[in-house]
Amino acid sequence: MIRPLITLTTDFGLSAPYVAVMKGVIYALCPSAEVVDLTHTIRPQNIQQAAYFLATAVPYFPAGTIHVCVVDPGVGTARAALYTQVDGQHLVGPDNGLFTLLWRQAQKQPPVVRRLTNDRFWRPTISATFHGRDIFAPVAAHLALGVSPAELGPPHTQPVHLAYTPPVCTDQYCHGEIQSIDDFGNLITNIPAAQVPQLPSLVTIGTRSPLHLPWVRTYGDAPPGTLVSLFSSDGFFEIAQVQGNAARHLQVDVGETVRLTWRSTTP
């Protein structure tokens, strides 16, 4: 890339100065960088949401992109600070499971993980509450300037992973969980479309009564207010309410179980 590309993903919100400060640190060290905001509206301290966001968005960026990811409820504690390379993408952020889904879906080669210990690439004074400014932003800028990842710190062999229950699909049912809820209230499960052998006749969320959800190709194929099932744009089984909010309507949240059954089985 002619201009090194650095992205920012945080839960800092849009009104506080924190994002602007991080950009200032990056530009002061690497004026040629192009800094792109991915989102700053991850729900506060919601590592699971951030992990899903990164796993969905990061693979679309050109190889060599540097991603600064700060959703860090453990900032200032003994938790490690990390650099990781996943399928040609470079990421820095806290060691709290943020990169779990990216690591899990790595395809080209095993991920590289290093612990950030070389303070030569940090700001001189480190705040206990703002590692985004004092560690992650300057490290990203130094990477953009050509610093080798090997200089940042030693390999880290036991990074934190988020708890994960893989989906199970048979010729009779699929069992998974809601891994993300978007701003439209759509319930995106962790059940891959490729593992669903046939369209389900019943969908059960948690301990609620089974739902007969019509299958649609896209939201406009059903009348407004209809609860429907479909495959999400990133290839997972999804539950939505047309022109509504399925999460609010069904009163469900991330982590609840989802079971798909076929007509040949008893729900």
C-alpha cells in the first residue's frame, strides 16, 4: 500500500476525545498513515460483540492492513497486550479474547501472536486507563513505519480465548447459539449456512415455545412485522423481523441457544 492503512475499532463512543487522541498519536509518528474508523459504537466492555465484528469485517481489508482494536475492560491490570497476524492482517489490542473468532477462522496459515513488551515503541508515560493511546496506537504507527513485529515482543503461546460452544448439525436438527445482534435487532446465530441440510420447520430459542418461521431469501419477501428465518450476508442462520426488531420482539440476547428441527422430528 502506498499509504499504510490503520483501522480503529473501539467502544469509546462518538463524543469523547479518546478516538481523536489516538489518531493524533498515530499521525504524529506516521504522518503518511491513512486512519480509518471501523466503529466506535461497540457496546461498552462487550468483548463478544467486538470479536464478532472483527471476524466479520477484518478479512475484507487488503493484506498488510494494521488494525487497532480497543475494547478493554481489563485495562491497567495484568492482562497482556498483543500483536497478532491473521491471514495477512496485523492487529494490536488487549489479550482478552478479542481476536478469538479471527484466530478460529484463519485459513492461510496459523496465526502469529506476540506479547507487546518492548516499550521502545510505546509512549514515554503509560496511563493505567488508556492503553489505546499509550501502547496500541503508537505500536500501530511503528508497524506502519516498517518496524518488524518480531521487535515488538516475544511469541505468546497461550492467549485468552472466549468460551465457545460449536454448533452441532445432524440430519435431524441443528443446535447453536446467537452470536450477534445487529442494530436492526436481527439474531445472527453461529450455525453456518453450509451445515444446514434443509430448511427448518421449527426454530426454538432457549426454553421458549418452538416457532414456525417462514423461510425467505431476503427481508422484503415477507410482509412487515413477520418473523422470518434466512441466511445472513456473512453465511449464518438468522432470525429477523421484517421492518421490526426480532431481539426486542422476542426478548432475547446474545448467547441464547437456538435449535432448528425438521418436519421428520419431534420438537
